[in-house]
Amino acid sequence: MTKAGADKKSALLMSVNDWRKRKLQNAHQRFGSLEFTKRTKDTTTRVRVHIDRAVLETPKDERGQSSAHLISMIGGDSEIGALWAAVTEGALFQIQLPGRTSIPASLGPEAQCFRGSVMVPGRKRPVRHLVAVSAELAKTKPGADREATRTILCGGDPAFVLYRVAYRYGLPVVPEWAPWFMRELNQRMAITPLLGLGCSPVLVKGNKQTFLKWIGRALREYLIRIPAENGSISWKLPSTFLEVEFAADFK
């Protein structure tokens, strides 16, 4: 590598490190918290952990209970073990998001849990990580519950929305149709923002038959068109749920 190339690489690495430091400043303020209380005849157990991702659907009635569709929580062995059991029992949690009042929410019946560990520098033991998803969110994978009329997504970017809906229902679409599809959703009031932490979730309403009707009408009215050339389709999706750091290739 030439000296000029080495200087360029060094300058870029410094800018990356500066960017990471800025992003990590006050990172703890971007976390929420989850609290679970279980009372028995003789004892009261209270567990509190941090959460870094959440998707919540608030009720129309302010006095109602919110539905949690995803909660990503971090804690110790005993806390995560207790919360895993609470999720499987459909327990009610108190969720605190930054700048908001406490929200009572449950993941509902048949929620799924995924557990893991995260090594943190300076700690002898790993931090335990639990991701819990509602049964409805779990069924948004391709081929599952094809007759469902609700799809919960972690982001509202037009390309991402079209990709995920088409992938779930097996719709014949191309990325260029994303702006049209988003206009249809908004005009028909078929997309609703949800409450999120670490993401900007939305709820899309409609099933395969509904979306196929939209596509057929739009083709007839020349609002969209089928590409003249055959070939593979390439989707350029934004980073929605997890923020991706930039990197550079040096040769």
C-alpha cells in the first residue's frame, strides 16, 4: 500500500472511531425498561431489566391494555430466567420507554422466546439476552397464516414494506412499485404506525387477495408496469431494525 493509501485508510478509520464515539454517547438514555411483578400468598417477586428494542400496539381506548409484539431485554441469569417463564405464561409487564409514562402490555398466548448471551468487556460473566415475539408477529414469516389480514413490520420505508408484504404472501412485484404501494396503503388507511423503541414499526392491513386486486387494477390503469426485460430482481433495502455501520474495502 502506498503512503497516500495508508494515510487515507488511517483518516477513514479515525472518522469511523469518532462516529462510533458520538453514537455511544448517552447510549443508556436510549434504553427502556421492563418490570414484572408476581405476587403469591406469601411473597412478592419483582424483576426489572433494560430493553433495547420493542414493538407495541396501543389500544384505541387509553384505559385498555397494550399488545407487545416484540421485546428485546437484557439482564442477568435469574432475571432472564424469570422473564422467560413470565412470557410463556402470558404475563402482564410494565414497559417504560424514554420520555413516556409506564405502559402495561402483554405478549399474549403462544409467544415465542429466543435466548442468548452477550460478552461485555470488563465483566466476568456474560449478559443474558432474551427476545420475545408475539404469536402474530411470528406468523409473518413466508407461508405462515396466508389468510391473515394484519402484518406487523419493524419499519415503514416503502421498499421495505413492499418487500416484506410480497415475501409473506408470495406477491408478483418489483421494487419500482414501492412508491405506488405506499400511496395505496395511505389512501386506503391500510397502514398504521405503532409504538417502537429502536425502530419505527407499522401495521399493514390486507391479505393476498386484497393486494392482488390492487396490483391488477394498477396495471390496467398504467399506474405501474411490468418490466420489459426479464431477469433477477435486486432489492435495495434500508437499515430499519438494526443500524448498520459503514465500512470500507482497501486493496
